[in-house]
Amino acid sequence: MKTSNIVIFLIVVIIIAGIFGFAIWDMKDETEAIDENNAINDTNSDVLILNETQNGNLIITEPSNTLNQDNNSMQNLNMYKGEWYISQEEYINEERIDELMDRREDHLITDEEFENQLQTLKNDEFAELDVDEYFGNSIKFDFELTGPAPTQRVARIEDMVVELNNNVGTFTYIDNWGTSGNGTITLKDNQIELKLETTKVNQGTLWGVEGSYTFSFKLGD
């Protein structure tokens, strides 16, 4: 082969090789660009997934908030349920009187000792309010009034169901002694007020429910 032909052949080979090289390089750049775009898309997808996850948490949080609201509602409905007393001091005092009465009945102390120890305590009437149910718009309760020791006569009204309007309800009652009357119950923050006014007393009745009471101590709080 002539030298000129060889030179031409080599030039053609170089040109072809250059064309293929450029094409391969361009494909590489496109591949890298595609990979980079995919990486960006993946990153964006991650962000979207993260956002969706965050939104998912928010969506999950809403039922949790709803659950918390339900729990709060249940707590609000339960906040008045239980045994109520005028004060913790009065409750403790009455417990001591009951214990003293039991000791005398069991002949663990003499009548004289009973009288002496009773004088150290506040021997007065004792009021107890037992709230069985509370639904926000109604309340069910029992009320008991115990007279001073040693007789400790007990008057009570039971299973009173009262409709409430702005936490206030009015009702009529008849106690276990046959005493009739009108009542008002008012729910306040950590307090319940009860007012009982007698309208009729049976002849020979020795005790009955009557008066105004503010209950501030709930057993178990």
C-alpha cells in the first residue's frame, strides 16, 4: 500500500475513533445527568416522603388529640363522681366519732371514757353527698345527714336524678323520715353546693334533711 494511502487510512481511523469517543463521552455525560436528575428526584421523593410522613404523623396525631379530648371529656364527666364531704377535717372527725362509737359498743371503753373522748371532737351533724352519675346535663346522687352522737339519727334522700342547666339543677324530694322539700344543686370548680328547704314535715318526725351545704372534699382525690 502506498504511503499516502496509509496516511489517509490512519486519518480515517482516527476520525472514526474520535467520533465514537465523542459519542461515548456524550452518552456518559447524559447518563451522569440522568443519574443526577434521578438522585435529585430521589431526594425530592425523600422530601415528599418525609413531608408525607410528617403529614402522616399529623394525621396520626389528630386521632391522638381526639383520644386525649375523649380522655379529657371522660375526666370531666368523672370529676364530680364520688363521695363528697364538707371538708377533709370534718370527714376525719366523723371517722373518729364512728371509731369511738364502735369501741363503746364493743365494751372496749366505759361510758365515762366515751363521753370524755367525745368532748374532744366536734360532735355535730355530718353531711355526705354521693354522686353516682354525671353526664354534663344531668346528675344522679344520694344525700345523707347524720345527727350528733350518740344517737346519730340518719336522714337521707336517694337516687335523685336532676337535669342541669349551666351546672344548676332544681328538684323536689322526700327523705326517709317523710320530710318533703325543694332542693337546688350547683356544680362549681372542685365544689358542689346543695340547698335543701323543707316544705312539709310529718308529725312525730325526729330528724330530716335540710340546710345549705358546700362540699369541697371528695374521697379519693
